[in-house]
Amino acid sequence: MSSKKFSLAILGSTGSIGITTLKIIKKYPNNFKINLLACNKNKKVIFKQIKEFLPKYVIINNKKNYNFFKKIKFKKKVNFFQNLKDFNKKKKIKFDKVVLGISSIDGLDYAFSFIKYSKEILLANKETIVCGGKIFLSEAKSFNCKIKSIDSEHFSIYEILKNENKNSIHTIYLTASGGPFLKKNKKYYKKINYKEALKHPKWKMGKKISVDSATMANKVLELMEACFLFDINFKKIKIKIHTQSHVHAVIIFKNGLVKFIAHNTSMAIPIINCLISNDEINFKKNFFTNEHNLTLSFNEKALKKFRLIRAGYKALSFGHRACIVFNVINDYLVNLYLNKKIFFYEIEHKLNKVIFDKKLSNYYKIKIKNKNDIFKTISFAKKIIQNN
């Protein structure tokens, strides 16, 4: 057992990643000290988390909740901040690990800020890498902050490549369950209701990522993230439908060997493996020993119906700027859908329209040079979709 308690910050503590992480932390009380929570609206969950973990800092990005909690006296002093900007004004401690579970582009500002305060950031937010790209990774390196993804796919790629030469890679495959509409035809897409889109067949996830999985935008973002994170050409990364969702990444090497990582459909596995050493982990249940007549199947033909995958590869062929636009517009459209302002099929339709717009092709090819370029592109993308 570790003698030192690691200092942790959980960004997005009331979301699915935050809640899963804190459940793990409870099982290893001698290993960790929660020193910061960043949260938003869920008052009941926020109160329970603060009371249980008594963090030194809490960022509540919701004015009403911030005003409510800052008046409460807990057993230990808790320093409350209304937003990230206020927190950045204060003198900081250095966290051993930061878990970034804030969904969508909202997590980008937190990522850029916390590379200054963290020895290692564990990302469940793929938008950080897609939008931040090499600029973010380079800045993290300058602050001696390690970046690791706790998405099951990227965690698996990392584990496979730990003792391998990157030049020996022939092809990387990301696997996709196909979501709730894999067996539905395109005509059915105009009938899809809200509850259907949020009901993933294998994973229990938040609303945003559930919709992304249904459209396959999530897999496109993972594809983009893998390219930046592992510095691999997008032509070497492909996608296969794997409905069982046990295998998360497959790498084919030039020497003819095929290696893959498989684990249960639980985010707890990549999270816990990134938090503590292997000798302290003991998962008693796994799909391989528990499932009788186990079958693993892989399929690429079924991908043709998901038109966003083609748009994703098109964006990657343009470069980083087009990937940012894809990400921002997808976020915007999913938000509209979750607020019942557009139909499900319109997400794919509108996003494809922007990525394949010939008038924007020259703009997409302009190189992203710095952080300012990233945020200018985000603003530009928002204007594009608001005017469409």
C-alpha cells in the first residue's frame, strides 16, 4: 500500500466520470486526498461530495449554488470559487493527478489552466485534445505535466504501445459498438425520439456522449484525439464495429502480430489503472471468465451508414483547424438536440454540410499556430453554425 497520499483534483465531479472516480477513491482512502472539486448544478450531489471528501478548494460554476454553499460551514475550511477565472487568481497547490471529466469544449479552459497546477492530467474529455492539439500537448510538456487519456480506446492504445516502437505500427483500429441505431435504416432516423438516442446498448454514460455515440461523432472525436495524442497519421487509424464492446483498441504491427486490449464495459477499469499501481487492483469479475460461449465479432461494412465518419476523415485531411470546427459544431448541435430544438437526423446533416462546404476549404487548411488561434477558430465555428 502506498505510504504517500496523492493530491487529487476532480473536474466535473458530479458527472458520470467524476462520480465513478470518487467511488474508486472511497475504496482506497489511504492512497488519495481530494483537494479540489469542480462542479456546476447538481446541488444534492455537490453537498454530499463536499461533506464526504472535505476538499480544500471547490469551484462551483453556477452562481446560485455558489452563493448557497459558501455560507455553509463544514468540518474543515473549504475555499469556494464561483468560476475558473476566480480560482486562477489565487496561489495554487500542485496536484499529483487531475481527472478532467467536464464534457464538451467547456473542459478546454480547465485543461489549459490545470497543466500549470498538475503533475499529470487524466483526460476523459476528448475535446481537449481535439481542439488543443499539439499546442496543448506542447504547453503541458513545458510545465512538466503528463497527459494521459482515460477513454477506454486511448488507454488501451497506450497500454499496447508502452513497450513498442511506434514505427512498427501498420494499422490501429478503434472499436465502436454502433450505438442504439446500428440495425436501423436511414429512413428510421427521422422517427428517432429523445429517449432512444440516450439509450446506449452497452455503456452507461452522460447525455452528451450518449448522443455522440448514436451519431458516431464520439468515434470521430476519438479518431482525432488518437492522431494528436500518439502523433500518428490519420490514414493509419481505422474503425471497426464491435457490438460486444469488450475489445477497445487493436493494433496490427508490421511483423504480423495483432495485439489488443479487452476489458469489461466499465470506465472504472481505465480510471483505476491510471490512478494506482497494478499490484493494488483486484477486479474479481470480468467478461472472459463470466460469459459462456464468448464470441468477439468485428465488422466494417456497417460503418457506411454513419456519414459523420467520412466527415471526420475529411476534417483530418484538412488539418487541426477543421477538427476544431467539427468538434465545436457537433457540441452546438447536440446541445440544440438535448434542448429539443432540432431533430436527431439534423445533427449529421448540418455537420456534414459545414465540413464539406467548398467555400470553407481554404480556411480549414490554415495552420493553427498558437492558443489564440484555437479560441479564434472556436468563435468562428460558432458563428458558422448560428448562421446556418
